[in-house]
Amino acid sequence: MASVDVNKQAPDFALNDFKGNVFKLSDFRGKSNVLIVLNRGFV
């Protein structure tokens, strides 16, 4: 697993939301905080 460096810019990545829309971390560049919650579905 990759480690996180303090005070370094995170690498860009893309995720799909539950509706299939693609969100990239770079879409939020310049915002104060970004919180990503990864829920596991129980199917």
C-alpha cells in the first residue's frame, strides 16, 4: 500500500458515484477540504 506524504499534493484519481457519474480529485483542486467516503454495499 502506498504511503501518504504530509504537505504533498495527492495524485489525481477518478471514481464513479452511485448514479454512474465520474468524479475526479482534480475537480476539487483549490477547495479547502475533500472528504471521500467509501461504503461497501451489502448485496
